[in-house]
Amino acid sequence: MKLRPIVRCSRLILSAALICIFNTSSRAEFQQPRIIIPIDQSFVEESTISLVFHKGDVPADAVGISINGNRLPPILDLKERKIFCIGGAKLAEGPNRIRLYLLNNGEIVEEKIASVFFRSDLFRNAVIPPPGFEKYYFHTMNHEAYCSFCHQMPSGHEAPNPAVPLDSSCFPCHTEGKSSKYVHGPVSVGSCLMCHEQKSASSKYRIEDSDEITCGTCHEESVESWKKAGYYHGPVAMGRCTTCHDPHGSEYPFFLKMETTDLCSACHAETASRPHVILSYAGKGHPIRIEKDPFHPGQKFDCASCHFPHGSPYNLLLKEDPTSMASYCTTCHKKKGRNTR
Ligand code: HEC
Ligand code: HEC
Ligand code: HEC
Ligand code: HEC
Ligand code: HEC
Ligand code: HEC
Ligand code: HEC
Ligand code: HEC
């Protein structure tokens, strides 16, 4: 199946369209090149974004984009096109510098810069966007109108479950869940609108409920049981499931944003960097990461082998009762004091 947008504009319609978009007057004027998406000084909360830019009327035989100094392959065959779209561009956490450059005979003749900030609670330098950076919402009538000259923009009222998942009208522009190793149930059947229901008047698909409510519609039992457990983990108590889980899919089991031990260490760096639980004569702590857990075949050993990530009946979110350390340790180490079954 082809995953290309439906390009339904002839050049005639397009030039008419461009004139009315870029000029409030009806007279065509000289166009400066510009980066349309992302918006300069905006912030996003996902590492992957789309890039859309306009070449303008500057004479050039190639255009290209670089992200933080890394050049994406330049587009050489311009075919009189002026608008170019690149999907799936990867950002680094924190500040990113997107540079559009135009080449003529191998020389850079023009360039434009846009700054975009990838905000995440998992990176200390990326938690708070710099002053002046605004969250950018794409799906407003104005923005969509611009793209709809060439793309079929979904109305937002399409059937929540397309018969063929990849037929979802969202996929031409969004890679969410298409290429991940582990894909979340509702995403794998193309049901974007199960969560991104069109409730908000200001922009389509925007989720205004807390994650706890969004995720709780389907994972109600789990969420309720964590709440009742007694000890509730900080970020879960704040209702922010998507701090740790990618709601669409990821390279890690449970759609985690990182491997479990890396994930926990992102916020508990001090705990993870010093000897944990035990202190051996050699100054070493308890292992916190093992590819194959000797006590639980088929599983990894990580922070979540000892701590519940969400809620627990025991202090410090432990999975087993720690009141007696001796019996606590033997839940895994059956023979006292020895590291064997
Ligand atoms: C002048 C027509 C035109 C306009 C206007 C346009 N696009 Fe595109 N877009 C295309 C074409 C054609 C493609 C197919 C890929 C290609 O040939 O570059 C495409 C592809 C894409 C892709 C997928 C790119 C990939 O690498 O798979 C995204 C995302 C996208 N467009 C987003 C947008 C957005 C967002 C807007 C509005 C801001 C927009 N486009 C406006 C013509 C256009
Ligand atoms: C023409 C391309 C295009 C199509 C089709 C499209 N989107 Fe988007 N969408 C974008 C762009 C561009 C952004 C800005 C973020 C980015 O760069 O990826 C965005 C952002 C979003 C956001 C974040 C909130 C916002 O408004 O910025 C959500 C949620 C979203 N899209 C959902 C959907 C859903 C659901 C569908 C299908 C019903 C869909 N989109 C179809 C291009 C598109
Ligand atoms: C299980 C619920 C769920 C499903 C299904 C789902 N999403 Fe999302 N999505 C979320 C949540 C939660 C967020 C983060 C909250 C927010 O920023 O709006 C999000 C955020 C996004 C964003 C914005 C990322 C950013 O920068 O903040 C895009 C784009 C998006 N979703 C597209 C899609 C598309 C396309 C589909 C269908 C293939 C889809 N989603 C299906 C829950 C879901
Ligand atoms: C529309 C219903 C629905 C919503 C809403 C939903 N999920 Fe799910 N989720 C499922 C289904 C169905 C499965 C089981 C299939 C699978 O593993 O993908 C699942 C599985 C999971 C799993 C893996 C469980 C396991 O034992 O392997 C995680 C983690 C998860 N969801 C997290 C979330 C988070 C976080 C949210 C909120 C952003 C959320 N879900 C919202 C339906 C939903
Ligand atoms: C601090 C990070 C973190 C937060 C926040 C978080 N989770 Fe998890 N979640 C995890 C980890 C880690 C696992 C994998 C546990 C394992 O390996 O046994 C997991 C597993 C899951 C599972 C599958 C296993 C199970 O226990 O049922 C579901 C479903 C789930 N999470 C949903 C959610 C929902 C819903 C929220 C928000 C209310 C949430 N998570 C918030 C880290 C988190
Ligand atoms: C987004 C940041 C974040 C992530 C990721 C995170 N935590 Fe936490 N954790 C917190 C906050 C905030 C608290 C509550 C404040 C506190 O008591 O230190 C907390 C508390 C705890 C506590 C209780 C500490 C105490 O002294 O009471 C334990 C244990 C814990 N987390 C383990 C984990 C494990 C295991 C993971 C990985 C599955 C994890 N955390 C991932 C932020 C995080
Ligand atoms: C072998 C089981 C085990 C593993 C693996 C483990 N913990 Fe712990 N953790 C404990 C026990 C037992 C305690 C309480 C005793 C103590 O403080 O040493 C504890 C205490 C904590 C505390 C509170 C006290 C402190 O040191 O800050 C945090 C936070 C914590 N663990 C996070 C983590 C994180 C993050 C990981 C993974 C990097 C991890 N734990 C791996 C068993 C474990
Ligand atoms: C959730 C299971 C679990 C619990 C609970 C647990 N351990 Fe372990 N422990 C392990 C695993 C897995 C290893 C690695 C075994 C291997 O490499 O063969 C290990 C290794 C060790 C080692 C050897 C360290 C090394 O570097 O080789 C010691 C000592 C140890 N544990 C002591 C303890 C003590 C003391 C407690 C209680 C405070 C405890 N463990 C609780 C799973 C656990």
C-alpha cells in the first residue's frame, strides 16, 4: 500500500493558492524562503516532527535542511516545486536548530533558521522550555487550510476504526506506531480517535484530559488498583502516564520511552549512580541491570524487578514486604547469604 498523501493540486491551482496564502494583496510579490513547520520558537513533546518549507523565489537548484548541524540529504530535483515536506525528522531533547538552506551551483545562496525545543520530563536540561517558546498546535483551521491545497486533511469525523488500519487518514503525515517495534493496541488498528477525539474547539485532536483519565478509560482496573495500593509513585500520582510511556508505541516493551533502568535513572540519577541496596567490600552495590534474570526465566532484571513503577502496598514501592530484610532478600535468593537459587 502506498502511504503517500493525495496530491490533488494542479500547478495552476497551486500558484493561485500560494498567491492568496502569502499575499494579503492580490498582487504576486517576491517570496522569501521560509520554514513553515516547525514554527520558530515553539516547543514540541515528541521527538519526531514533520518539516515543511517554502523555497521562495530565490534562484536555486537545490534545497536542504540541517538539524543541529547534521544535513539531511538535499533535494536536488526541484521540478519547479516551491513547497517541500519531510516526515519523521528526529529532534534531540532540549533546543534544536533547524536550518533551511538553498544552493545554487553548489554555493549556499540563502538560509533560514527556526528554533524548536523538544520538552521532556526525562531530561534535566529539557524540562522547561526557554522563555518565549510556545507550545505549537498544528491542527487549527488556518494551518490545515494551507496544507489542504495538496493534502486531503481529515475532517476529524472519520470512522474511529478504519477497516484497514493503514488507511487511516492520519498516516500520510504521522509515523506514530507505524514503525515502532511494540505498537499499542488501539494504534495498531488505526484508532487514533479513540484518544484524540475532537472535543477541543481551539484545535482538533488535542487531548485536554489528564493521561490518567485518557488511559484510565481502558486500563481502569490497573489504575484503580495502583491508587488503592497505599504507596503511589510521584509521576503516576500526577496523572502523567506519558512521562514514561509513549502512548503510540516504542522500541521497548510496555511502550516505554527508554529501557526500564535508563528510564528510572533519568529521574533517580543519584540513586542509580551510587551502590544500591548492598555495599560489598569492593564498594559495589546490588546489580540493577542484567539481560537475563536468573530467577525469572525469559525476563530482564532491572529496577522494576524490585520496585513497582506505579503503586505498591509496601514502602519505597517495593514488590515484596521489606519489614524483614532477611526474608525480603530470600524472595529471590533462596539460600541465605548466597547468590544462588
Ligand atoms: C504544494 C503542495 C503541498 C503543500 C501545500 C503541502 N504539501 Fe506536504 N506533501 C506534498 C507532496 C507532493 C508530498 C509527497 C512527498 C514529496 O514528494 O515530497 C508531501 C508529503 C508530506 C508529508 C510526508 C513526507 C514524508 O517524508 O513521508 C508530510 C508530513 C507533509 N507533506 C506535511 C505537510 C503539511 C503539514 C503541510 C502544510 C503545512 C503540507 N504538507 C503542505 C505536497 C504538499
Ligand atoms: C497534512 C499532514 C497531516 C495530517 C493528514 C494529519 N496531521 Fe496531525 N499533525 C501534522 C503536523 C505537521 C503536526 C505538528 C507536529 C509535527 O510536526 O508532527 C501535527 C500534530 C498533530 C497532533 C499534536 C497536536 C497539534 O495539533 O499539534 C495530533 C494529536 C495530531 N496531529 C493528530 C492527527 C490525527 C488524529 C490525524 C488523522 C485524523 C492527523 N493528525 C492528520 C500534520 C498532519
Ligand atoms: C491510547 C491513546 C492514544 C491513541 C490511540 C493515539 N494517541 Fe496520539 N497521543 C496520545 C496522548 C496521551 C498524547 C500526549 C498528549 C498530548 O500532548 O495531546 C498524544 C500525542 C500525540 C501527538 C503529539 C505529540 C506531541 O508533540 O505532543 C501526535 C502527533 C499524535 N498523538 C498522533 C496520533 C496518531 C496519528 C494516532 C493514530 C495512529 C494516535 N496519536 C493515537 C494518546 C493516543
Ligand atoms: C482504547 C483503549 C485503550 C486506551 C485509551 C489505552 N490503552 Fe493501553 N492497551 C489497550 C489494549 C487493547 C492493550 C493490549 C494490547 C497491547 O498490548 O497493545 C493495551 C496495552 C497497554 C500496555 C501493555 C500492557 C501489557 O501488559 O503488555 C501498556 C503499557 C499500555 N496499554 C499503556 C497505556 C497508556 C499509558 C495509555 C494512555 C496514554 C493507554 N494504554 C490507553 C487499550 C487502550
Ligand atoms: C515512572 C514511569 C511510569 C509511569 C509514570 C507510568 N508507568 Fe506504566 N509502566 C512503567 C514501567 C517501567 C512498566 C513495566 C513494568 C515491568 O517491567 O514489569 C509499566 C507497565 C505498565 C503496564 C503493563 C503492566 C501492568 O502493570 O499492568 C500498564 C498497563 C501501564 N504501565 C499503564 C500505565 C498507566 C495507565 C499510567 C498512568 C496512570 C502509567 N502506566 C504510568 C512505568 C511507568
Ligand atoms: C519523571 C521522573 C521519574 C521517573 C522516570 C521515575 N521516578 Fe521514581 N519518583 C519520582 C518522584 C517525583 C518521586 C517522589 C519524590 C520522592 O519521594 O523522591 C519518586 C519516588 C520514587 C520512589 C520512592 C522514594 C522515596 O524515598 O520515597 C521510588 C522507590 C522510586 N521513585 C522508584 C522509581 C523506579 C523504580 C522508576 C522506574 C520504573 C522510577 N522511580 C522512575 C520521579 C520519577
Ligand atoms: C534488588 C532489588 C532492587 C533493585 C534492582 C533496585 N532497588 Fe531500589 N531499593 C531496593 C531496596 C531494598 C530499597 C530500600 C533499602 C535501601 O534504601 O537500600 C530501595 C530503595 C530505593 C529508593 C529510595 C532510597 C534511595 O536510595 O534513594 C529509590 C529511589 C530506589 N530504590 C530506586 C531504584 C532505582 C531507580 C533502581 C534501578 C536503577 C532500583 N531502585 C533498583 C531494592 C532494589
Ligand atoms: C527481585 C529479586 C532480587 C531481590 C529481592 C534481591 N536480589 Fe540480590 N540479586 C538478584 C539477581 C538477579 C542478582 C544477579 C545474580 C547473578 O548475576 O547470577 C543478584 C545478585 C546479588 C548479589 C551478588 C552481587 C554481585 O555483584 O555478584 C548479592 C550479594 C545480592 N544479590 C544480595 C542481595 C541482598 C542482600 C538482597 C536483599 C537486601 C537481595 N540481593 C535482594 C536478585 C534479587
